[in-house]
Amino acid sequence: MANVIAAIEALADAVIANKERLTELDAVIGDADHGINMARGFEAVRGKLAAANPADIGGALKMIGMTLISTVGGASGPLYGTAFMRAAAAVQGKTTIDAETAATMLNAVIGGVKDRGKAVRGEKTMLDALEPAYEAFVEQLNQGQSLLVCLEAATAAAEQGVEYTKTIIATKGRASYLGERSIGHQDAGATSSYLMLSVLTDFARQHSQEA
Amino acid sequence: MANVIAAIEALADAVIANKERLTELDAVIGDADHGINMARGFEAVRGKLAAANPADIGGALKMIGMTLISTVGGASGPLYGTAFMRAAAAVQGKTTIDAETAATMLNAVIGGVKDRGKAVRGEKTMLDALEPAYEAFVEQLNQGQSLLVCLEAATAAAEQGVEYTKTIIATKGRASYLGERSIGHQDAGATSSYLMLSVLTDFARQHSQEA
Amino acid sequence: MKKVINNPEQVVEEMLQGAVLAHPQYVKRVEGFNVLVRANSPVQGKVALVSGGGSGHEPSHAGYVGRGMLDGAVAGAVFTSPTPDQVYEAAKAVDGGKGVLLVIKNYTGDIMNFEMAAEMAEADGIKVAKVVVNDDVAVENSTWTTGRRGIAGTVFVHKIAGAKAETGAELSEVQKIAEKVVANVRSMGMALSPCIVPAAGKSSFTLAENEVEIGMGIHGEPGTHREALRSADETAEHLLNKILGDIALGADDEVAVMVNGLGGTPLMELYVVNRKVAAMLAEKNIKTAKTYIGNYMTSLEMAGFSITVLKLDSELKELLLAPADTPAMVQF
Amino acid sequence: MKKVINNPEQVVEEMLQGAVLAHPQYVKRVEGFNVLVRANSPVQGKVALVSGGGSGHEPSHAGYVGRGMLDGAVAGAVFTSPTPDQVYEAAKAVDGGKGVLLVIKNYTGDIMNFEMAAEMAEADGIKVAKVVVNDDVAVENSTWTTGRRGIAGTVFVHKIAGAKAETGAELSEVQKIAEKVVANVRSMGMALSPCIVPAAGKSSFTLAENEVEIGMGIHGEPGTHREALRSADETAEHLLNKILGDIALGADDEVAVMVNGLGGTPLMELYVVNRKVAAMLAEKNIKTAKTYIGNYMTSLEMAGFSITVLKLDSELKELLLAPADTPAMVQF
Ligand SMILES: Nc1ncnc2c1ncn2[C@@H]1O[C@H](COP(=O)(O)OP(=O)(O)O)[C@@H](O)[C@H]1O
Ligand SMILES: Nc1ncnc2c1ncn2[C@@H]1O[C@H](COP(=O)(O)OP(=O)(O)O)[C@@H](O)[C@H]1O
Ligand SMILES: [Mg+2]
Ligand SMILES: [Mg+2]
Ligand SMILES: [Mg+2]
Ligand SMILES: [Mg+2]
């Protein structure tokens, strides 16, 4: 579980470090708070981490989900909160994650975001990072690749997904009010999704090197 | 009377042309409206001039005084309004002005400003232009000088009075709230007084050349 | 960033403390939460109204807590929907047994957070109903968007549904009248200048010296387009025409009007706008039962305004004109 | 200059038209003059109150015309005292036979113009009394100045003298209570940003990004000094200490408080200020009977605020809490 705590810390650090960048992306076609919201949430997560002492990964992710729900607000709070809650349910009782479990988790995350936000891919939301990531992950998984390779493929796909959001009109979330004026700008939520995936991938890489 | 009308027009033109400058002076140590106030007043004067058709100089000055009182507002409205009313009373029935009459008028103007504003010389107001002007005028008059020479001396003294206002603390009017911070800045009302005197002097000069 | 604050992180907390200290006759704090409720909450035997949203729209929403309007207001972070637990606490604190109406502005975040709160409250046995306000005609209501945004028209929902609740009506009736207001209220705004979210420390967009944003949202979200600043009359006409193009109003119809300042606009300018609005309505023989001019739904220090028109029938009119006693709206 | 106006020369006229169109239940225009009076003026058998001053301080002064406050308000050009004929017309229009109290803020121009108006009205046989408000402690009251300026404390004079007049009191009694308010009210303000007089088209001063003006007047007149922006608490403490240093207030004394926005300051910030003001008063065991937070006496779009403290006795308190029904202040 020390690794899990370390991974969460890396996640929190990265989100907080990107507070300004995420906010600036949201400023262009939203309301300039995505980074502030996410940073507030992950500050709270970091604050609870020491005392929480979760028994398994499910417990840790549930703590994150509940903390995000009660501290982030906005659209991203319920979305990421629900996402982590669903991920938690998918790994209940586990203390390590293999590639297969990770795929299940990512699938659960996407299910949570869709249930909560009623969006589909192509609407310029975090789903445009998450869904391609999942597909790339599963493709590698089906070829019998390691968790790290699967994650690397997922992250690369998420990054492309972020790029893709620049080319489309937003039809969900606050950017949708802009109509065509949203074209040319990348989605803040897709960016934070990609960011979290890439942090976890980096973490897995370091960890596999150590091992 | 055609000359009187022309003189009033020159006065109005000059005040209106100096709207910005007078306002800027008032901005530094007052509330940035002296030029706007005076211009509004003299626009109204100009508007009434055609229809007014005054029989004598007294009538013309009374029209100016009443118009300023009812259109300028602020401190300068009642002060200049009263000043012109008093000047009007001093020249009732006359259609030309000699040096002696002009001295009486200027004295009446000062009396009006003092009665209305309760200020004395040295408080950084229009009186710091008007009183030296009157003294210089009378000095020339006593030496038997022409109206033009008297006016020229008065205007020069008023200009020095304006300079002098830069060196003193305001103890009347809005600039008095500033205390020592008012030092170094010239008084807007003294400046408009000097301006009007200098316009009348210029007018007298042109007129005497023509004659 | 030039603001009279102590700490950007503490500004909502300190504002709430300052509000309770200013208005103890009207509001009290739900301990531990960013929730203000009526000083005498819960009011027994009355449907309770809870509204809320991001902070920065003051006097919305706590300014409307009091007799004849809201029972509780939930304050999120600046321009950020409050979290479900906060809304849930508000619902618990105000429920007097007849249920709670949640007044939600149509933003993805607000809807999700309030819906989660509703589920939590319902799990406790509290009857919950919701109304979603979407009065902003700047945003086209098509299948391609999340629908119109809720802006200043929300204040009319508070006023009218609040008055209805005061009559002892049932939750379904209060919800129904709230939905009637939503069906009959339209707004549109514009901004002359941006505002600065304290935690961000800089403005979220910039406008050139002569440029304005038409159809501006109340969170600094961009509007329909930018254009050169026009006269007050032309701007008012543009906004009002968009509104009138969206709601059928004929001769002898009666309306309520709100000319709402966004926070940094002098009241003088709102009156100049109202002059044109009133003239246009009079020209169409539309009667104005009541006009509200002032800062009702703001965006921090943003300069700009919105126009809201509410089409009245006798029921809406009576409830609009009914007494209210709250920090930001008193009528009698 | 970025303003929602049509023409700088017409802005006062159009504002007055917009106000009458917005509030016909409260005010009507004295034809041909920049004067708004109660819709039912003159009220017979009641002392009438007339206030006024330059425009740009909205809702002062027309916003306080209505039952329990003013009978008439005179609007000068922006930041410029109205002329005597305007004030005179107001006095004539509101006199109900018991005389007229002129509420004057202590500025050379206001005093001279209102005095000339008083002479004109008296010549018509109207009984006239005057009260001069000078609540601004930023300005030292010495023989070397024209005395303190009148700022937001003027609203308390309107409220309390207005309530007294409503009781049927005589002119001398209404004047006396107004003077009692003046003797017991103190204010001080500060500005974060300048404002732009429409006819001038540019701001009358500039402040550096981090600079504020302490003791700012309400016409953009400079204050006591400039300093770097401090925290809300420090700024509020500085202003309140100046106020408390000027009026004897002890434990168990009771006050009314106004935290007044200058026009461009978000309500959020005024509440943050009030938190500190309330804490300081509570620490001294001074009770606060009522707190007013909002834009009561503004300077166009200027950002900043003022604090006003009114020391109450039972008479002042009763009149302060008495009903009022005006566009900008409703109490019941
Ligand atoms: N319905 C939705 N489904 C999925 N993601 C969404 C939805 N609506 C918004 N988002 C995501 O949320 C992000 C905005 O989050 P945030 O700025 O924190 O909330 P808000 O829009 O309430 O200010 C968007 O960039 C987008 O990726
Ligand atoms: N008591 C006074 N006596 C004489 N002149 C005065 C007095 N008070 C003010 N003034 C003059 O009036 C000028 C200001 O006029 P103006 O700006 O139009 O009025 P306000 O001060 O009301 O804005 C000052 O510059 C000063 O010369
Ligand atoms: Mg956002
Ligand atoms: Mg001036
Ligand atoms: Mg937001
Ligand atoms: Mg002035």
C-alpha cells in the first residue's frame, strides 16, 4: 500500500502543479476555474491521506472520490468524484493492480463519467481523453502487454484525444454555450484526464524500473 | 451694444475653449469639473445672447449672472453668478464702459465673491487672482491711465496671482480637504478668473486698435 | 488584483461570516457548512426553498433568504457550483416537513451537484423537488448545447415561488409555479469589462478599450460575440429584441422588468438603460407591473448589465407583488 | 471611457427619465427641472425633506424619495452641486404647508446653492430650515478648512429625519433630530480605483496597480494619503479607528453601521469588511442595532468603500428602525 499512497501523492502533486495551466485553458472557453477546482480537491485529498490509512486500493480510491465530491464542486467534482468511486468499487479488496484490473477500473471510470454527465465521445469533454485511452489500453492488453505498456499506450491516446478536442465544437459543459467559437481551443477536463493518466504512467514506469 | 455682445461672445468662446484645461487643474486638487461647469454655463449664455437683446451693459451682465447661477452649479456657479449680478448693478443703464466704471465693476465682483464665499485673499481661490487684479487696475487708474492700460496691468497681476496660488495651502473650497497636499498646484477658479480678465483685455486691445 | 479581501482562499468563508454578522435578524449559519438559512429555520408547515451556486453573484443567493423568498442559500467557491454535501445540509436544515424545492441554474455542474444532493436528502426521507432556471436567451437552446444558462431571471423564481410557499402550498404546487416562472422569464446580458476570480488573481479574459461582450454569462463565460461599444439605447434594444423574439408578448400583456447590474456598473447607467427598455415596451403597449433596477445577480466587479423580462398572468403578478423581507429585497 | 450611456451631456436627463419610468409608484418629475418628488407630493400637514447634490452618487438622492424618507431630490450635473433654481423648485413642489428641511452635504458649492434656494423659497413664504451633514472624519475639522465633507452618513439623516417628519413633527423638531444625527454620525472611506465623469471622458486621477487612496471623497477628490493596498482587515481597522477616535463610544453603547460600496466594489468585499467592523465593535462591547451593507452613496463606478457609524439613543434608534418605502431603502 505504500506504493498506492505514493501514487496518490504523485497524482495530487501533479494536479496542484498544473492549477494555473488548467485554469487558463478553462478561461478561454469556460469560466476559469478548472485548475482551481481540481487543486482544491487534491489539496483536500493530500490532507486526508495520512489519517485515512486505507486498507486496500478500493478504500483509497473511495476516499479520493468522496473527497473530490465534497470539495471540488462545479462539473468536474461530481464527474471525477463519481469516476473514483466507480474505480474504487472495481478494485475493492485489492492491494495491487495488474493490467486487467486497471482496464476494468478505467472502464468503470468512463461509465461513471457517462452516467453522471450524460455525454458521449466527441462532445469536447474529458471523455475525449478517457475513451481513446481505454481503447488503446485494451488493445495492448489483448496483445498480452504489461501494465506499463498498456498505460503508455493509453496516455499517448489520451494526449491525442486532447489534441482532438481542439478540432471540435463543445456540445456539453460550459464551453457548449460558445458554439463554433469553441473550436481551436483544447478542453480543460480532457487535459486534466490526460494529466492524471500520464502521472500514473510515469509512476508505473519508475516503479517498474525500481523493481 | 454690438461691442458688448462681441465681448461676451469672446468671453464665452474662451471659457469653452479652456474647458479641458480648467477641468484638469480642478482634477489635481478638486473634483475635475470646473471647466465642465464653466463651459456649461457659457454655452447657455451664448445660447441666450441672441434672444436676450439687452438694452444696456447692466442688462447683459445680469443675464450672464442669472444664467450662470442657474446652469453652472458647484461653487463657481453661485460665485461667478453673484459676481456678474453685482457687476450688473454697478453699470446699470450704461452702454459703454470707461476705466472708472470698470474699477467699480471689478470691486463689485470681488464684493460678490466675498459675500457669497466668505473667503479672503490667500485661501487659494479666485480671489487670489481678482484682488491683485483690482489693486493693479486702481493703481494705473490713479495714474490716469487708459482702460486698456488698466486692464493690462490687472491681467498681469491676476496671472501672478494664479502663480501665487501654487505656493499656498487651500483653506477654502474643495482643495482645502487636501491640506498641505494642495501646495504646488494652481487653483482652477483663480485660473478662470485670470482667463476672463485676459480675454476682456485682449478685446479692449483689439477694439482700441480698431478705433 | 486589487480587492478588499484578506486571503483569496478565505473570501467565501469571511463573506459568509460578515453576512451573518450584518443580518442576524434574517440569517444564521449552518455550522461547518457554507450554508445560510433563515434565522427561524426550519419553518414548520411550509415548503422550503433552497437555492445556491458559485459565490461571486452577491446578493445572490444568501441575500434572498428571508420571509417570502428563500429558506436557505448554498455558497460554492467563487463561480463554482457548491458540492452535494453542502446542498444536502441546506435541505436538512430548512425542511419543515413539507419538502424542499431546489432552485438550480442550468449549468452542468450545478445540475449534477444539486441532483446528488437531492438523492442524499431523499434517502433521509425528505421530499425534494427541483426546478432548473434557463432564462438566458443569448445561448441558443438546441440539441447541440446543454441548453440555456440560468442568470438574473432566477431572482424572479425565488420571489414568486417563495411567495407561493408562504401561502402554505404543497411542494408540487410550489414547483409548478416555479416552472411557470421559468417558462415565462427571459434574460440577456452584456459585459464592458471582465472580473477577477480571487483565487485566480487575474481576469479570465480581456476586452479592448472599445470592445464589449454581448451575451456574456455571469461567470465570465464568453457570450455570443464581441463588438464595438454602442450607445446605451442601441445595446438595450439589441438585448431586448433578442428577448422579445423569444417570448410571445402582445399589446396589453403585462410584464415585470429587471435591469440588473453585474457589480461594477453605476446605477446611473442602469437607469439610462431602463429608459430605453420602458420606451420599447410602451411602444408595443406592453404594461410593466414592476421594474427592478440594481445589482441582483452579479459577477463580482464586472461592468455590464442584463435585462430580464417576465411575462405575468394574474397569479404570477400577485405573487410577485406579495411581501418579501430579505437582506436584498424588501417589499410590502 | 467605457460606459453604457448615449451622450455624456444627456446622462442626467436620461437617468431621471429612466428612474421615473422604473418607479412611478414612488416618484414623479417636476416638469422642466432635474427634480424628483414623491408621487403624491406635496404631502399636506407634514414637514417635507429635500436633499440633493451632484449626480453620480446613485441611489443618492432620488433613491430615497418615498414614505419615511425624502420628499424631493435634486440632481445636479455629475459631481456638481445643483443650482439654486432647481432646489427652489423642489422646495415649492413638496411643501405641504409645514415647511421644508434642506439636507445639505458640507461642500462650498452645495452650501451656497442651497442657501440661495432657501432665500428664494423664503421669499415665497415657504418655511425653510437647513441641516449640513459633515460626517467624513478623513478631513480634519479645523479653522483651516471648510470643515468636514458630507458623505454616506447623509443617508442616516434622510432616514431618521424622514421618519420624524412622518410623525407630524414641526419643522424645528425635524431639523433638531437631523442635527442630532449629524452630531452622532461619522464616516470614512477609501478608494481602489478612480471613476470617470462622463462629460470629462477620462478619470480624474490614477492609482498605481497596488496603490489606494485613503480618505477618498465621493467626487473623486483626493483623500488624506495614498498607500499600498493592505488587507481588508487592516484597511477596515484603520478607517474604523479613525471613526472611533472621533466619537465617544463605550461598552453598551448602541450604534447603526453602514458599509457602503462606492459603485464598483463587489458586495462580497463589503461583507468581508463588515466581518472586521462587527468584530471590532463586539470587542468593545458596542452593540449594533442594524447594519446596512451595499451601495448607498456611490461615486459612479469607483471601487472602494466607506464605513459609517451612527451612535444611537432610544429616539434615534426608534426612528432608524421605523418603516421606509423608497426605491433604494425599504424597511417595515
Ligand atoms: N457533461 C459532461 N460530461 C463529461 N465531462 C464534462 C461534462 N461537462 C463538463 N465536463 C468537463 O468538465 C470540465 C470543466 O470542469 P470545471 O471547470 O471544473 O467545471 P465547471 O464547468 O462547472 O466550471 C470541462 O472541461 C469538461 O471536460
Ligand atoms: N469660498 C470660496 N470663495 C471663493 N472662491 C471659491 C470658494 N470656494 C471655491 N472657490 C473657487 O471655486 C473653484 C472651484 O469651482 P468648481 O470646480 O466649479 O466648483 P466645485 O468645487 O463645487 O466643484 C475653486 O478653484 C476656487 O477658486
Ligand atoms: Mg470551469
Ligand atoms: Mg470642481
Ligand atoms: Mg465553474
Ligand atoms: Mg464639483
